[in-house]
Amino acid sequence: MAANEMSGDVYYPSEDIVNNAHIPDYDSVNDKAVADLTGFWDEIAKENFEWYAPWHTTLDDSNAPFYKWFVGAETNIVHNALDRHMHTATRNKAAIIFEGEGGDERIITYHQLNRLVCKFSNVLRDQGVVKGDVVTIYMGNIPETAVAMLACAKIGAMHSVVFGGFSSEALLGRIEDSKSKMLITCDGAWRRGKIVDLKAMATVAAEKSTSLEKMIVVQRTNHDVEMKDGRDFWYHDLMADASDKSETARLSSEDNLFILYTSGTTGRPKAILHTHGGYMVYTATTLKWVFDLKDEDVWWCAADPGWITGHSYIVYSPLVNGATSIMYEGTPDYPTPERWWQLVQKYGITILYTSPTAIRGLMKYGSELPKKYDLSSLRLLGSVGEPINPAAWKWYYEHVGNSKAPIMDTWWQTETGGFMMTPLPSVPLKPGSATRGFPGILPDVVDKDGNSVKPGEEGTLVIKGPWPSMLRTIYGDDERYLKQYWSEFKEQGWYCPSDSAKKDEDGYIWVIGRQDDVINVAGHRLGTAEIESALVSHPAVAEAAVVGLPDDVKGTIVKAFCIVNQGNETTPELGEALRAHVGKEIGAIAKPASVAFVDSLPKTRSGKIMRRVLKAQELGEDVGDLSTLAD
Ligand code: WTA
């Protein structure tokens, strides 16, 4: 069954789950939030967080869609993630349980994490980093990534984390766009038993960059790397001399916390901007309510800190909640496809949050593997990143959750900061639907005039109102922010995430996929324009078009169609070379699964490539309306 086919099955939560949940009744809380949105968030923000100074305005919508939250308040997310826990029993609790790919293990308490963050914040200050600077972080999934992010936030610098799977070219583009002067990286990262030489790629970027001045290198893989005097510094050397006393900067609620690049319609990735106060309140509350986080839980968000999921739900919101969070360096099936189940048993993990791609990848090894391990500690499961097909949902539910752990299918985006559509543990589930809005969030599916579509009809997903962790803008490009997210339903003032969806008779929403030229490969957003511009930067390629095709494991894979320049032979070797070239320009995740050589591409009369025609042809489907086709 396709991911977007509405399944008729409904799974009701057990009485036990409902009675013990933080929010046993979704409707009453949602009604309250919808009736008085600002009162709702005002109360939550006052009760659950510490502020240096209170706000005078909960929500300032006078310059919408440039919304501001908790205006006038002073805070710092690090004060809530670390400082305040130093006065409670949380101080001695595990903040991060780290397991390396090779099985090495580190348990870092809140006290220890705070100490590392204090020291590293002093290192950054000594190196000249000041409030408002952008610090680029290019590392693997290790605790020092969290330390680096938190140390930036502590002093009011913004971090820009670039996923460690991106290439030196992609890294360079993000450093230049943000005019970053400081880069924090590792010697290498472990990936399937091999070293990914992050330092070598960082060096290539540093040498070409016009803004970068310094690089701090964390030792992880201990292989030989070249260090340039005066530019490159070892993390451990700087940390050895750093003081562990450090003031957390008193920031305004709307001060910038981080930027994170994500793909859009054009070739140039967008820097999504999030700020301290609203992001803190919303991400921490969504984690606590949706995954019903309790003091005794062991939370595992099996994402990478390089994506928004890692930012919000590995680093910030678990720490703000004083939770114990697992960080695992490796991939699900290395060195064995039992790796994840071993971890659940070893650490008594109670909540597992991952992607449909990972679930499908593990599902293909059969249900015997999870059966070999004691997974009885798991009480809640989660899914994110792409629509989950009902077959994968059911496998996850039966064989991982032993038919007792409800699955929270959370729909959200880099832009939204936190979960937007999601069940709570007390909500009846339908496999494949992210159900309804988080309390106070107003999602709807509408036609192009903004009318709600009838049940079963496809339409455009919109969010009809602001929320605390919404992106504030595209960093340095307010125009693009307005055009990208707020122009389609400008009069109504609705946020437009560029997804299509359906609604059913019960008001449950079923997300179908992207409406723009973004391809979601294994839960990672890639722009067709980015991949196409990588392909045409190869000397053999004259023109290129890429489309996403359905795949049993990854959800979608990329297929490229290329027209070669005269004199080039369209051999399989050239196809391989082009795949490698995309890997070099963007990163391995963007490599097309296959490359086809063609003589022409379907285009509109104005010269725009009609990707949907290529896709329909590939899938043997009706190509639809061809009236705009040039040829
Ligand atoms: C898709 C990831 C269906 C969607 C947190 C969205 C989903 C894009 C779901 C954002 C879900 C995310 N069901 N589709 N539960 N979660 N998506 O910015 O198309 O990397 O627009 O954020 O992923 O991807 P991003």
C-alpha cells in the first residue's frame, strides 16, 4: 500500500497509557489552546521555564509574518538546558549516554556536560567569537557536537551545523553564505568501520573560503591529519587550559539561536533562523507531551545532530526537560542489523524516535532479529521525516513495540522547529496519519482559493496561525522568507509548508509529500535544482533534470536525466563519474541512484523542465496535461 493511502485501521491506546499520560485528554487541552493561544503559551512559559526577566508581550503580531514571542523577556536556552539543573537532583543524572559505532561508551552527567560547555564557551570567547557571530559546526554524531552547539548558545553566538555527510563544496557554500569565521570539526567520523576524513574536507573548504579564519578540531578517529599553524587548533589542547567558570549570556528572547540550511526550490539552500525563547518553550513542551517524557525515561532520538530533528530532539529539548538522551554514532545495520536492538536492551531505552526509512531498512531483515532481544522497556515509539506506509507502521508496532507501544507519527519541518501535527499518547492512531495539530496548532488542507477540501480530496497543507518555534526568517533574506512561506495565502496570513495532504472524515490529516521541487530521500530534503546544478557543473553535461522515484526502503530515490556535450560518450563509466561528481559537490546522500542519457528533455515553451513528465514516463503513468509542452 502506498504511504498516502488512507488505512481504515484505528489503534486505541490502553487505559494505562491514557491514565498515566501528561495529557490524558487531547480535546480539552486543544480547545483551551485554540480559544486563547497567547494565554495558553503564557502559562506554559511561566510555569516550566526560568527567565532572567519576564516578557511584556507574549505574542507580537504587529509586523506579521515577522512574529515575535515572549517579547521583552531575557533568557538563554542554555540556562534552562543546563544551569538550572545544577541546583537539583538532575545535576547527577545522565544527560547524554553515548555509544560509538565500535561499541565505546561514555556517560555524561548534567554536571559534566555543563562543565564541558562552560570550558568550551571560554575557548570560543578566547578565540574571539562574540555575540551574533555564526560558528559553523561540521562533525559526526558525538557528544562534542552538542557541547559545541551549547557553548555557542551560551555566549550568544549562532551555530550553523552542517551535516557530516555533506561534501567540502556544500560545507564551503554554507560557510560563505553565513560569513562564518570559525569552524568546529573533527579529525574524522566513524562510518561503517571506516574513517570519514572530515578534517581533510574542512581544510579544502577553509582554503577556498573568504570568511573563515580559524578551525577547532576534536579528536575522534585519531588518524593523521594536517594542522595549519595559526589557523587550526586541537580542541583538547584548548580545553586543557580553559576555565570551567563561565557566565551564561543574558539574551533577549528573540535573540538568534541558530541557523540551519535546508533545501528549497532554487539551487541555493536557505538558512532557516530560530531564536532562543520561543524555540525553547515549544520544543521542550512538544517533547514532554508527545513522548510523555518522565524522569525515569531513557529517550533515544536516532537522528543526526546535523538535521533539525537532532537539534530539537537530541540536543535542546531533552536537556531542557532534564531527560537522559541516547546518542549513537553509527548506522542502524552496522556492524550488524541487530545493533539497534542491542542498544535498546543494553540501556533499557523506553522511547525510540526514528524515520520510516530506518524502520523499513530494519524490517527487511525480518522480525526474528528484534525477537532475540529484550525490548520490553520500550513504552512509546515515534516516526518522522516522511510519510510512514501502513506496512512499516504495523511492523514497527508489532515487532518493536510488542503491540503495546503507541507510535507518535510527527509531521514537522526545519522551519517549524518542533512537532506540528502529531498524536499524543492518549489519541487513537491510524497508521500513516500524523493525526491532528499539536494543541493550538491549526493545520488544514485547502484548495488554491483557500477553501477546506472535502474529506478524501487532495489539497495544500496550511498552518492557520503562529506558534512559538516558528522560523523567524531566512537569515539575510526577508524577501525570500515572505515569498516562500507566506505568499500563497497572503490575504489569510497562513503559513504554507509546501506539502500536499488529505483529510479524512474524522479530521485526521494524511500527508502525501512535497509540492515543490524538493525530493525527500530517506527523510533528507534535497532540492532537484541543487542536484541538477551539481550535474551541469561537470564538463560532460549540457543539461540535466532529476526526479524522485518511489523506493521500498528509502521512500524516494533520485534518478537523473542528462544531455551530454558533443564529443562525450554516454558510457556506464560516465554515469558512474557523474554520480561521484554529485557526491563531491553535495554529499553521498544526493547521489542519483541511476543516470540516464537522453537527447532532449521535456520543457515548457518558456524553457522550464517538466519533471513531472519524466516521472510519469518512468512510472508508466499517464503524463497528464501536455498543453504547455514545447515539443
Ligand atoms: C516531510 C524534518 C510525512 C514533509 C523534521 C516536510 C513528513 C519535510 C513527516 C520536512 C511525517 C516530515 N509524515 N511527511 N511525519 N515529517 N515530513 O525540514 O514533506 O528535513 O515538509 O524536517 O519532511 O523535512 P525537514
